[in-house]
Amino acid sequence: MGRRMLAVRIINTSRGLLKKVRHFPCGATAVSRLVGDFRLRYRCRPAMMQELSQFE
């Protein structure tokens, strides 16, 4: 498996997990913190920023 394919799988898995966590008690707060952290860590990755825009 190539690096690009692995990155796509990680993004898809993370997106699914964030959607599920959002429905937990206090999950919306946890998701917003994680999204903020991901935005700082992956600011040079446009695909990641596009995926994270779904959680605003």
C-alpha cells in the first residue's frame, strides 16, 4: 500500500470516528478540540483541511 493510499484510509477512518464521537455526551466539545488540534498539525495538507471543514 502506498503512502497516498494510507493517508486516504487514515482520513476516512478519522472522519468516521469523529462523526461517532460527536454523538457521545460532551462529544461535540471533544471533537471541536480534536479538530482544532488537527488544524494546527496538518495546516499544510489541503485535503485534511477540506475534511475537517465538515466539523465546523
